[in-house]
Amino acid sequence: MLICLFKLEDDGPTIVNMVSDQNVDFDENVTEKFAFSGSITYSLIFQGMVTIEDFPSNLYGPFPFAFTSGFVQYAFSFLAEDKTVQDQRMKKKTLGLILMLVPEMLAQIDDFREELAKILIYKFHNIKKIGDVDEKFLGSIIHSYNKILTELMESKQAELLSAQLKKFIQQKPKPSKKDKLNLAIIYPKAFISMVKRYYNSLLSSLPYETADYSEEEANVKTKQYNFSLRLNTSVDEEFLNAQKVLILIIDVSGKKYEPFYKLLSKLKKELKIAVVISLPNDIEKASHQYAKFFTGLQRYISGMPFFSASFTSPYDFKTKMLEALFWSISE
């Protein structure tokens, strides 16, 4: 496991510490990857929080890890005293987040997430100050994690996963690509308010170069990505086919997905497609509507890299969008 601690500072979420059970140093390449993942995760998890009374302390994930295959990430949020905080609304407390990089194989084991949650809840039960979450404390989480590892899989498998993590930490950075990745988030009018909050979260988490927003479209440009957020009624064929990734937010619960079929029929090339779907709370009804929607969707995306997630509330929406975003930018 590689574990990274973030806390909120005046210029945004900041890495405080990184710890691994591998006896290696973290170079700038690895640190930058975690800074990017952690900043987005931090912002979207705490999205919509008005006061510290609204604070969500929870385990999130697994989410795809954007920078290498074979790993997923979990995030755990907590509140702790921090006398350096200047914002009076925070009452000398900071929003802490630990990001944990874990082999994907482990996340597929049924009991793993529950066991990880038990460790974190127990470890953070007596944490009062952000300074208490030091290298020794993070190391104790990894120690407990390694015990789970030996209980859930054979020792040879555990050794291979450990070697896999070390290889990732020590890998040399690839030559940077000149072309930015164009990623479009396309949504119906019913979700304008949620998407606007999502846009604000991107601004608060990404080191962007330029940004603009209107009721029909918004853009955020970073060093590596061009994020475009558009109403489905404002998307033309030229814009659609200039993208490399599409994240579609679709109102399946309102049966308003035919316009998205029409949109996808204009595709002239293969793209990565992620759909984040609004479903009704009723399980039987949701299952029927999803099956009907997906059957139609297959006509347009068959053979393309595909990701699907569903939500029934604004809280679910932000976590599912986080999953979709990390999948979309993953290698």
C-alpha cells in the first residue's frame, strides 16, 4: 500500500506526507500523480459542504487510478484540529483526507473493503490533531493492511503485489504527450445545478490555465486536459468528434435518453464512453429502465471502451462522477 495524507491550506488541498511499505523514496513524478488524484478527490468529496457540521467522515472507493493499471484508490475523510487554519468558519479545524493506493486484485475480494474500513475507523477514533496523523501513524495503517493481505491471499500473491507497487513507485516518467486529452461532460438541462457545482469543484481542485462558464457550456483547461461541460442541446457533430472521451450524464429515471442516442449516432470514430445515469429509488423499476436504456445504447457504443455508474441522489452523483472521471483519464 502507498498512503498519502492531504489537508486543506489557503491555496487548496496539499500533500502533507506519503508513506509506503516499500523502502524507496518518492520522486517528483509519483508525487505529482498523487497531488492530481488527491486534489480532485478532495474537492469532489467535500463538495456542497457548508459548515463543519456537514462534514462527511467516510471511506470512499474503490476508484480507478488514472496513472497506472492494476491499482485502485480508496479515500478516507476525517476532521482534526489545526491551529494554522485562518478561516474562522473552520473553528481551527482542517478537513483531512488520506488517499490509499491498493492493488486492484484486493478490491475484488468481498471482505477487503469492510476490513479496511474497520482499520481506519479504529485508527482515527482517537485522532484529535492533524499533527497526530504523522509518518508513524500512517505506517501503522499500512502494518494493519499487510495483516489483511496475508489473511485474504497466499503469501506468493502478496509478494507479487508488493513488487508491483515498488515497480510503479520506481518507474521513470514517460515522455509527455504534446496533445492534450479532450474530455467532454455532456448533460441534460435537468442537471444544470449539479453540473455547475461539479464545475466549481474542478476549479477548486485543478491547477487550471484558463476557465469560463455560461449556462450552456463551460471549459477548464489544464496542462494535460481540456475539460468541456456542455448541455446536450449545445453539442454539434464537429465538437463531438473532436473529443477523445465522453462522460454522459443521462436522466434514465425520467426516460429522457433518446436525445443522447441521437447524439451518439453522429460519432465518426471510437471514443472512451462513460455514462453516469440517474435511476429511480425503486430497485425493480430501476433495473427495468436501465436494461431498456442499455439495450438501446449498445447500438451506438458496441466495441468502444465503456464505463457505467448510476446514482439516485446528489450525494451519489458526486462519487459516481469521481469514478467516471478517474476511469476516463486512466491509461
